[in-house]
Amino acid sequence: MSWEYLAIGLIGFLAFYMKGITGTGTGAVLVSLCTLVLAAKEVIVLKAFVAVLGGFAMLKIDPVSIEKRYWIPIAAFMAVGSALGAIALTIIDKDIFEIVLGCAFLIVSLWWLIFKTKIRERDLKTPESSNPLDWLISSICGFLGGFIGVNAPVLITWFSRQLGKAHLRRLLVLIFIPAALAETGTFIVTGLFTKQILLYGLFMIPFMAAGIYLGNKSFHKISETAFRRILGVFLLIASVKLIL
């Protein structure tokens, strides 16, 4: 077994530990650390594939309910944006993309390290339906997810205005599944999804399951400040590697 598989397994555990805690963070950890091991475009494709598997696993352990009229339109618009982002990834030159991804990581790392979005601990009743501004934000976030693999800052900043911590995590789980399916389907059609990506993703499954389980156990215990700092450092390291 090559060292790449062992590294990817450990990264998968860390990424889905974060997902178990917050419902997101998977893309930031997975993409930032995997760029130290794999080519940048391969990492985005791998992220989309394992996000499908991890999303369905999270559905079974998260009991919070949200109005369908609220989350389904958000999920639909995010899926469309994700497919468009995946198409853009297919088109862009590899070397240019590494610089774009590095700059994006630098901006996101500063967001995680400096700015603080207050998420309510108590559960709130979700709105009965979403609105066009929610759909626009989700479309943009979908594009970012399909193109650079990271969209959590915008999603958390916007939807934490409406939802408490548990409902926010549930929403993120629900909308990331169709987004990841749209990305993976697009990558299969365009040829970016390879047999090697499939093998990496399948190898990651037990590490992913352990991460989700332990992250869910830590849901009410984790320090938000510590979470943000760790994620910010991951992204900062990756940004320097990609830009230089």
C-alpha cells in the first residue's frame, strides 16, 4: 500500500470528523490537505465523490427535521450551481487553476481565522419556505463547491442568520448531497472522474465512517474558536503551496 492511500485515509477521517461536528468543513479540510498529496483537479473530484457517501451517512444520524418547502429549492439551485462549477473546472487550465485555488484558500483561511459568525446554540423553528435571495446564495455556493471545493464560509454566514446550530447542520447535510451528486455526475461525463479517484474514495470509507461517528459525539463539545483556527491553518498551508 502506498503512502498516498494512508495519507488520504487520515485526511478523510479529519474531514468527516469536521462534518460530524458542523455538517460542513469537509471540503475545506479534504481539499486543503489533499493538495499536499494529489493534483489540484483530482482533489476537487475526490471531494465530490466522498461527499456523496458522507452525506448519506449523515442523514441516518441526524434526527432534526426541516420544512421541505424551505430546503428543497435551496438544494435544487445549489445542485445547478455545482454542475456549472464542475464544468468550469473541466475547462480551466491546470496551472491557472492551482493559482486560483491557492488565492481562494488564502481568502477563506483569513475568514476562518479573523472573522467570527455567531451561530445560535438553541434550535430555532425553520422558515416555512425559502426565498429568491436564498436561492441566489445557494447557486453561488454550488458553483464555488464544484469549482474550488470550498463554500462553507458563505453558506454558514448566510444561513446562520435564520437557523440554530442543529438546524444549520441539518440543512447543510441535506443540500450538500444533491450538490455532490451533480458534481460527481458532471465529472463522470467530462472524464475527470477516473478509476484512481474511485479507489481513493472507496479506501476512505472506513476512515470517513469513524470521523462522522466521533464528530457527531463531539457535536455539543467542540470549541468553535478551536475549530475555526485549525481549519484556517489547514487552508493557509495549502494556499502557500499552490501559489508558490
